[in-house]
Amino acid sequence: MLKGLYGITDSQLLPDDRILMAAVEQALIGGMKVLQYRDKSLDHEKRFRQASMLRVLCHRYGALFIINDDIELAAESEADGVHLGQQDESIESARNRLGEYAIIGVSCEDSLDQAHSAVKEGANYIAFGRFFPSRTKPDAKPAELSLLPAAKEAFKVPVVAIGGITVDNAPQLIEAGTDMVAVVHNLFAATDIQSRARSFTELFNQE
């Protein structure tokens, strides 16, 4: 299941419920397999409402729904899991709160050591990046392409690549062994989101 296009929402690109839901549905029609809801605002009511609606929408299309950073919101909205950064809560506390079937992903930046710790603690997938200059996180540490084949060899869990990924540069990441490409701008800022999602999806079908 964890293979293909992994979309991440952006509250500036998708500023209200209507735009958010329409954009995500277009990406799902285009073949997006996983959606991560990322909203750093403190408006809990909005975040819970949007997360609940997105979960229903993702499941309608057979896609997984993940919450960025917020274990409590993942539990409340009955999401499929949570994505944690290095500064977030522990995998153990996420597992205790969300249960054994929850999908827990961890950002491992540019480090196989961080990935080793994450896998040992029970992460279901590991994410590396940024591989290219990123608008979403311009200050993120750059990661080498060689991380991907090394991670595939070392770990049994799916590997996600993130950071400045476009349809044009994604093939080299897929060739290097990533199971999923996580995309924000190149997906949700596209004029035709469905077509862009389909282009990403087809890259994985060519393997």
C-alpha cells in the first residue's frame, strides 16, 4: 500500500474547506495513495473538522490518511496514522495512543542513524530529505541520493523521499529506490491537480 504518490497539504495553498477538499479529491482521482494533513495553525476546531472530512474522502478512494505531528488529532479524527519529526513526540507514545495498527512514519532528515532508531522503535515507514531545494522547508538539511539505496538495503520498511520533488526530478528518486515521493507544491499548486497526480502515479507504474 505504501507505494506511489504521497501528497502533503499546505494551508496557504489550500486555505479553506472547499478548496482543500476539491484539490485533495482531484489528487485522489489521479492516483494519490497517501495524504498527510499538515496544518500548523492553533485553530483546533478547523483542524479537527478538516481532518475528519479528509479521512472520509481518502477512504472513499482507498487511500491512507496521515496527520502531521499531532498524535491527539490523529486519534480524534480516526486517521490511519501520524507522521513524526525528530523534535516531535516519541514513536512509543504515538503507538500507545493510536494502537498497533496505526501507521507511524518518521522524518529521518539525511541520517541512516536516525532511520535505524526509528525502525528499531517501530516506525512503519521512514522519510528522507530534502533531496532538492524546497519551498515548504527551505532550511531543511540537504540529503544525498545515495541514502535511498542504502536505506532500502538496510531496512525492511518503505522509504519515502521528500523535498522539492517534481515530476521531472522524481524518476531519479524512484530509480534510487524510494517507495513513495512526498509532494506539496508540485502537486497542490498545479493548475490541473488530477493530471499532475496521474503523471506522478505513472512514474511508479513504469518500473
